[in-house]
Amino acid sequence: MNPKILIVDDEPEILENLETILSDEGYEVVKASSGNEALANFEAGSFGLVITDMKMPGLNGLEVLRRLKQIDKDVEVILLTGHGTMENAIQALRDDGAYDYLRKPLEDIEELLICVGNALERRRFRIENEKLVTELRESERKFRAIFDQTFQFIGIMTIDGTLIEVNRTALDFSGIEEKDALGKPFWETVWSTHSAELEERSKRAISKAADGHLVRFEAFHPAIDGGIHYFDVSIKPVKDEAGNVYSLILESHDITERKQAEQQREKTIVKLQDALAEVKTLRGFFPICSYCKKIRDDKGYWNQIESYIQKHSDAEFSHGICPECAEKYYPDMDLYEEDAK
């Protein structure tokens, strides 16, 4: 549907001619014979284009133009000018936002229609562009909200490793601002410079990712509180439709708790292995004295058998005397008389 056009002139004949020409082209036309009438019609309706005479009683065309732009900055205005107002029309194009001017009398209808079509097309493009800009800003706002609030570290780099975006989580972790990191190669940022080995690893990983490969490695970083955190780092290439890499996405997941659990597990395994090693010594061959029954340990010392077993196992001993020894060493005492009965 074509936008409505408001035509303004104090000469009825010109109004009628313009209305006929534009209506025949499918435009909806509203007429006004004065500046004040034009402004009242404009505020009451929705117009994409105004065609106004420059020289009119009351509000002249230049004053109407300026008032219209205050109401709607996107409206296009074409000025109709005679020889005496040509200079003012040119000034209006330069200073007041008029789209174009046409000389009176309007003898070239094709020139009129081309001017009208171009004016409306420019308005449409400007409105669509502003809409796209608004949508883009909203999209960027949503992206930034997600980008900054995610718990993982995220950065965007050029293919040579220059950091161009980094989220708030990463900045807050190290206690820095964007100016301290953006525009630098990633290996020269605070997340790499604490370790020469990590700097080189970052360079190699970025180079490989720039060749189109997904790269993963583990790294450690000092936090602002002085603690050391471990991260699972991945660098992913972003490709265009032709398969060419044009940027890199870096993601880091904090795996400190997992690493601590793994370290604790390793310590537990070592303890268990040590315990098993001690238990296994009781299953092997070991020297025992044929007379006193002492056992020689792996350091060459002789130990009572019960002391050796207690040291190398969880076994405990209580002392007693067997029937044979009782009869041999205590013949006058009937230690096992009750058992015999």
C-alpha cells in the first residue's frame, strides 16, 4: 500500500492537477490550501510525503517544512518554487532536510513522478534501516547479557589470536577491565603471561585453530584472591559458507573441583597401594628362627613373631598358654582340668 501524500498550495488549480496526477498513479492524496491547514492534516493523519509550495500567505513553505520535521523527522518534503524563491529552496535542502524542489509551473509530469517515487523510496529505506539498527542493538543487548552472565569464560579472537571480545566472568575472575585485555594477542593477556609454557601452548593452539581444527587443553590461572584454578580450555574455529575461518571462539570451563577430587583420589590410591604392599609381605617367604621363632624383617632386624604381624597387618594378639606347655612348665597346676572334665 502506497503512503499517503499531503499536497499544500494556495492555488486551487495546482492542487487539483497534482491530485489528479498522483491519484492516477495509485497514491492516496490529501489537499491543504494553507500552511496551518497542512499542519492540522499532518498531525491528524499518517503521511509519507508532503509536497508544499514555498510562497503562500500565512505560513510559507519553509516554515511548514521546519514544523513538519519537528513532528516527524522521517517525513520527506518536496518544495514547489518559482524563480523568486529558488535560493530559499536550495537553502532548505542544505539546512532544513527538504528532499528536493521542483520548479513551477509543473510541466514535466515524468520528472514529478520520479521525484515523488525516489522520495518515498528513501523514506522507506531509512525507516527499514532504523528498524534493523534497533533490532541489531536489541540483539547485541541480549547477546551481551548472555555473554557476560554465563559462568564459563568466553572470548572471541581474530584468526591471528587478537582478543576482540571477552565476557565479564573472565574479567572479574582476574580483576581487570576490557582495556587491559582487548586488542592484545591472547598469549600476552593476564590469562597466559603467568606461565611461559602456557604462553607457548596458547600460541600453538591458536595457530592450529586458525587452520580449522578444534583444540582442547587444560590450563591453570591465578584468581584475584590468589588461589589457583584449573580450566578445560577449547578454541573453536568459526567458518563462513565457503569454509574459511574468520574468527575463533575461546571457552574455558572451571574444573578446579574436579582436579582436586582427582588429586585426592590419587592420594587415596597411593595409600591403598602402600597398604596392599605391606599385606603382601605376609603372603611371601620370610625367614623365621627355628629355635626362638623370631622373624627377620626386610631391614635385617629380628622381631618377635607377634610384633612383626601386628606391624604388617591389622591383627591383634592376646597371650595364653597351650595344654602341652602348661603340662611342661606348670606340672603342679591343673590349668586345663575343667576342660578335661
